[in-house]
Amino acid sequence: MQCFKFTPFMAAAVVAVALAGCGGYNNSSSTTTTTNTGTTSGIKKRVLVSNEQIGNVAIVDGARDLLSTFTISTSGPSQMVTSGGFTGVINSNADLFSSIDNSKELVTESAITGDRVTDIAVSKDGKTVYGAVRNVASVVLLNTSTGTASQISVPSVSRLVISPNGTKLLAFVDDPNISAGGGFFVIDTASNAVTQITGTPAQLDQPFTAVFGNSETQAFILNCGAECGGTAASVVSVDFSTATPAFGTVVPVCGATSGLLNGSNLFVAGTPPTPPLGCPAGGSLQTVNTSSLSASTPIAITNGKHLKMQTASNNRLYVAAIACTPVNDASTGLVRGCLSIVNTSTSAVVFPEFSPVRGSFDVTGIQPISNRNIVYVCEGGFLDIYDTTTDKLTPTQVDIIGLAFDVVQIDP
């Protein structure tokens, strides 16, 4: 393991992007609140929204959908992950990622990475933020207490998945059939030892990401298949607790780049370039029963690259895509974007529509708000607030001036 140089927050050394443009919804009621005159916002249910254009992380009162006057300064914040009282954030306009101390509402440590960070993960206790740096073939580790940073060599690492208790970190690459011999990597977070997991072409066909259950050493691998230049998308369970990995039954699916486990149901989404027999054109969502190892009839959703999904109240599943094909609705004059809202009880799907003045419809962040029928969604640089009882935008929206990229709730 090779040591990296590190610095505290590099606000003075990294130039923030220029102020330009604005986000929000054209019927929004932009409101602000200041609940504390001290050094923090004082909000009890805080939701962080990264503003990639302005160069700060906004703080929203998730109990009342109100924008605080307090913000957290950091350069070009984009993707965020939170755990253990700390939030990792990618600085998209620099070779850098940072950690936010949630209690202080400040960026306290940052790691210089040598190239742009493609993904991040945070340990369960919040002590370590992991950054995938594809072009320098490294996973960079940032200690959130001391600011020290180090690296682990992993070829072409692009995506990270951490186990429930944080003892294992899975690393996936963009070209696994070349860089990883058809496989992926397991990092033991205590020793930082790296183990390469390989299998037959049928077992690991362009493995893209994974979903852990309750085990630290068993995960469901999502094989991207044809969507990533392979042959066929599938889901396969892998137990890597022994020297020889144990593969389960390979379950064929239409596409597999995003997954979410809910009980014994593993929701899987993807967009195959040529739909296999029985699959809809464009994007598809299926449920894999992890007991019977069978896949449900696919549901048509938006196309594009599916990277995130979240369950919400009222049996709703929010499925995000980027680079989808916007669809003009001649009857309304609006445009269907990249978000699919699925009622998992009835399989009905709602595709929200927006004014064509939106330049982008990419969905980059989803956060259901605890104990409320509310979901925050970052799409096309806007923060949109949905009601799960109506599948529509709420009457009052929060206006983020800039480009809202990601959203995480940091309080219960």
C-alpha cells in the first residue's frame, strides 16, 4: 500500500466553478429558514443537496421542505454517500474527494487523488471514505479523523460496493473481461488485502455492481452483459468466504446495472441494446426472488443507464437513469424524463413529465424522507419533491440555485 499526500479542505487551492444558471421548478415556492444563530443550522432532520455549479452543499429541513441559509462550502460537489456521522463527497471539478463532518456541517478532510474520482463509499463507522480513481488504478482511503490518505492498487476500478458491516469492499471495473479476467475484486478493509474473483463467462459476464444481503461474504452480482459489451445480463450469488468462490444459480434477466434488495425481492434494472426474447424495448425492471432464484416478468421503464434506485413509502420504487431518450408528449406539450416510479403492488409505472426548457433529464440523486410520504429527487440539475400518495410533485418545492446533483438524509 502506497501513501498519498493529503490536505485539509482545499478551498483556497481549488477554484470553484463560476456562478451561472439556476435550478428549481417553475412553480416552486422558494423558502428559507434559519433556526439557529450559532455555527450550525440547528435543523433536526437535515438533508444535504450537492450543488455542483455553485460549489456548496445545501442544507434542507427534511421535516418541512425548507432551505436553510447555512451551506457547506466545497469545490464542485457531486456524488455523496453518508454513514457513521460523516458524508463522503466527490469534488467533480478537481482530482479530489472530501469528507463532511455532519455534526460540524463542515468539510474537515480532503484527499488529492491524481485523477478524477468515479465512485465513493463510506465505512459503517464513518472513519474511512473510499474513492475509486479509475485512471490511476487505485482505491484511495481517506481517514476522516486524521486526514491521512493511502491507496490500494486495483486496475481500472470504477465502482465500489461496501458490505453491511463494512468489512469487505467490492471493486468493479469498466472492462472486467480484460482487466479482471471476467471478474471483480474483494478488498478486506481490515488488512487492505485484495482478492480477485473470477468465474466462467456465464457466471461473470461483464459484472457491473453488486447487492449485499445480510452476509459480509456473500453478494448478488449484477452482470451487465450485452449492455456493457458482453453477451447476456444476469444475476448470480457469489460466496467468497473461502479460497474457492462458490457461485449460485445464474438467473437470466433483461438488463442489470442497478439493484436493490427488499426482503427476499431483488429489484434489478437495465437497458439491453437489443432486447432478449420476452424483454421490452428500452429499459426494464425485474424482481429476482432470492429464495427460488427466479425472475419476474419484466416491466418497461425508461431507457438509459440505470445507476440508482430507492424504495419509498406506499410501495413505491424510484428507478433512476441517466442518458435516457426524452419522450415528447404531444397531448401535454411536456417531456417524459429519466425517472420511473413503480408501484410494486400493482406493477403500474408513472413517468413524470416536465417542461421542454429543461436541458437535461438525468436522474442523479434519490432520497426518500423518513417517516414521510416524500421523496427528494435530483434530476436535470433540479431538486424535485414528490408525494408518494399521488406520484406527483408537491405544491411547495425547494429552489436550488445552480445544479443539484445528489441528495442524502443525514438525520433520522
